[in-house]
Amino acid sequence: MARKKKDKEEEKIEETINNTNENTESQEETPSEKSVLELAQEALAQEKDRYMRLFAEFENYKRRTAKERLDLFVTASEDVLSALVPVVDDFERALPELEKGDTKLFEGVELIHNKFNTILKQKGLEKIVVNAGDTFDPDIHEAITQIPAPSEDLKGKIIDTVEQGYKLGEKIIRYPKVVLGK
């Protein structure tokens, strides 16, 4: 009886070993199945790479169009403000003449002038301040003529401003026209 028990236990052990071997053999992949899996992983990696590139390209597109749109607004306002600069010049020429006459008329035009200048400043238009005796800078000023300097220290310097200059942000939209001393 002890022998029969031992034989039965040995049979069970052999059966378990055989079942384990069969399971591991069925779980092992054949070379063709492995290559299909690797191909699928490579295709997935390629699609991920393609997706990331497409996403990056779209982000660049969004950034570029936003910048172009902003530039369009700046250039559009530049055209309008450039067209209004001569109106400012006309106001500045008219104010001294009106001051000589009717004070009520002068005050009304001066109020309109101040309001107009305030709106232009809000839109970013600034005067380029040029004083007599400033050093001439060809990047900022436009020399229209030279006259003999009234004193030695004004030689090569700005003597008078004929037309005021304006800039929009950092861009000069009209250069100040100046007279130089020689």
C-alpha cells in the first residue's frame, strides 16, 4: 500500500511537470508572432512621433498667426496715426494765430487740440523732443538745411526745428526736420 501511494504521488508530480511544460511551450511566442508584435510597437512609435511633430507644428502655426495678427493691428494704427500727424501740425500752427484774436474761440480750439493729443497719446503716438543745442543724430533727425552757427558751441548742433517728429512705440513714423549750425 505504501508503494501504491508512492506511485500515485510520482504520477501526480510527473503530470504536473508535463502540464507546466505544455503551458510554457504554448506561452512561448514563435519567431513570426514576435516580429508582428515588434512591428506593431514600431508602428506605434512612428505614429507617436508623427503626432508629436504635428502637434508642435500646429503650436508654431498658432504662435505665428497670433504674432502676424498683432503686427497687423500695429501697422493698421500706424497708417491712421501717420495720416493724423499733419492735422496735429495744423492745430499747432493755428493756435498761436487764434491766441491773437478772440479768446473764447482760442479756448475752444485749444480744448479740442488737447483732447486730440490725449487720444493720440493713448494710441501710442509720441512727439520726439528736439531742443536747440541738441546733438544731431542722423538716425533720429532729418537735416533740411545748414546755416552759420550763431555761436561756436552750436556748430554741428541743432539750431531750430522746422517740423516736429513723431514715433509710434519704438518706430519713428515721421522724423523731425531740423536746421543745423555749421
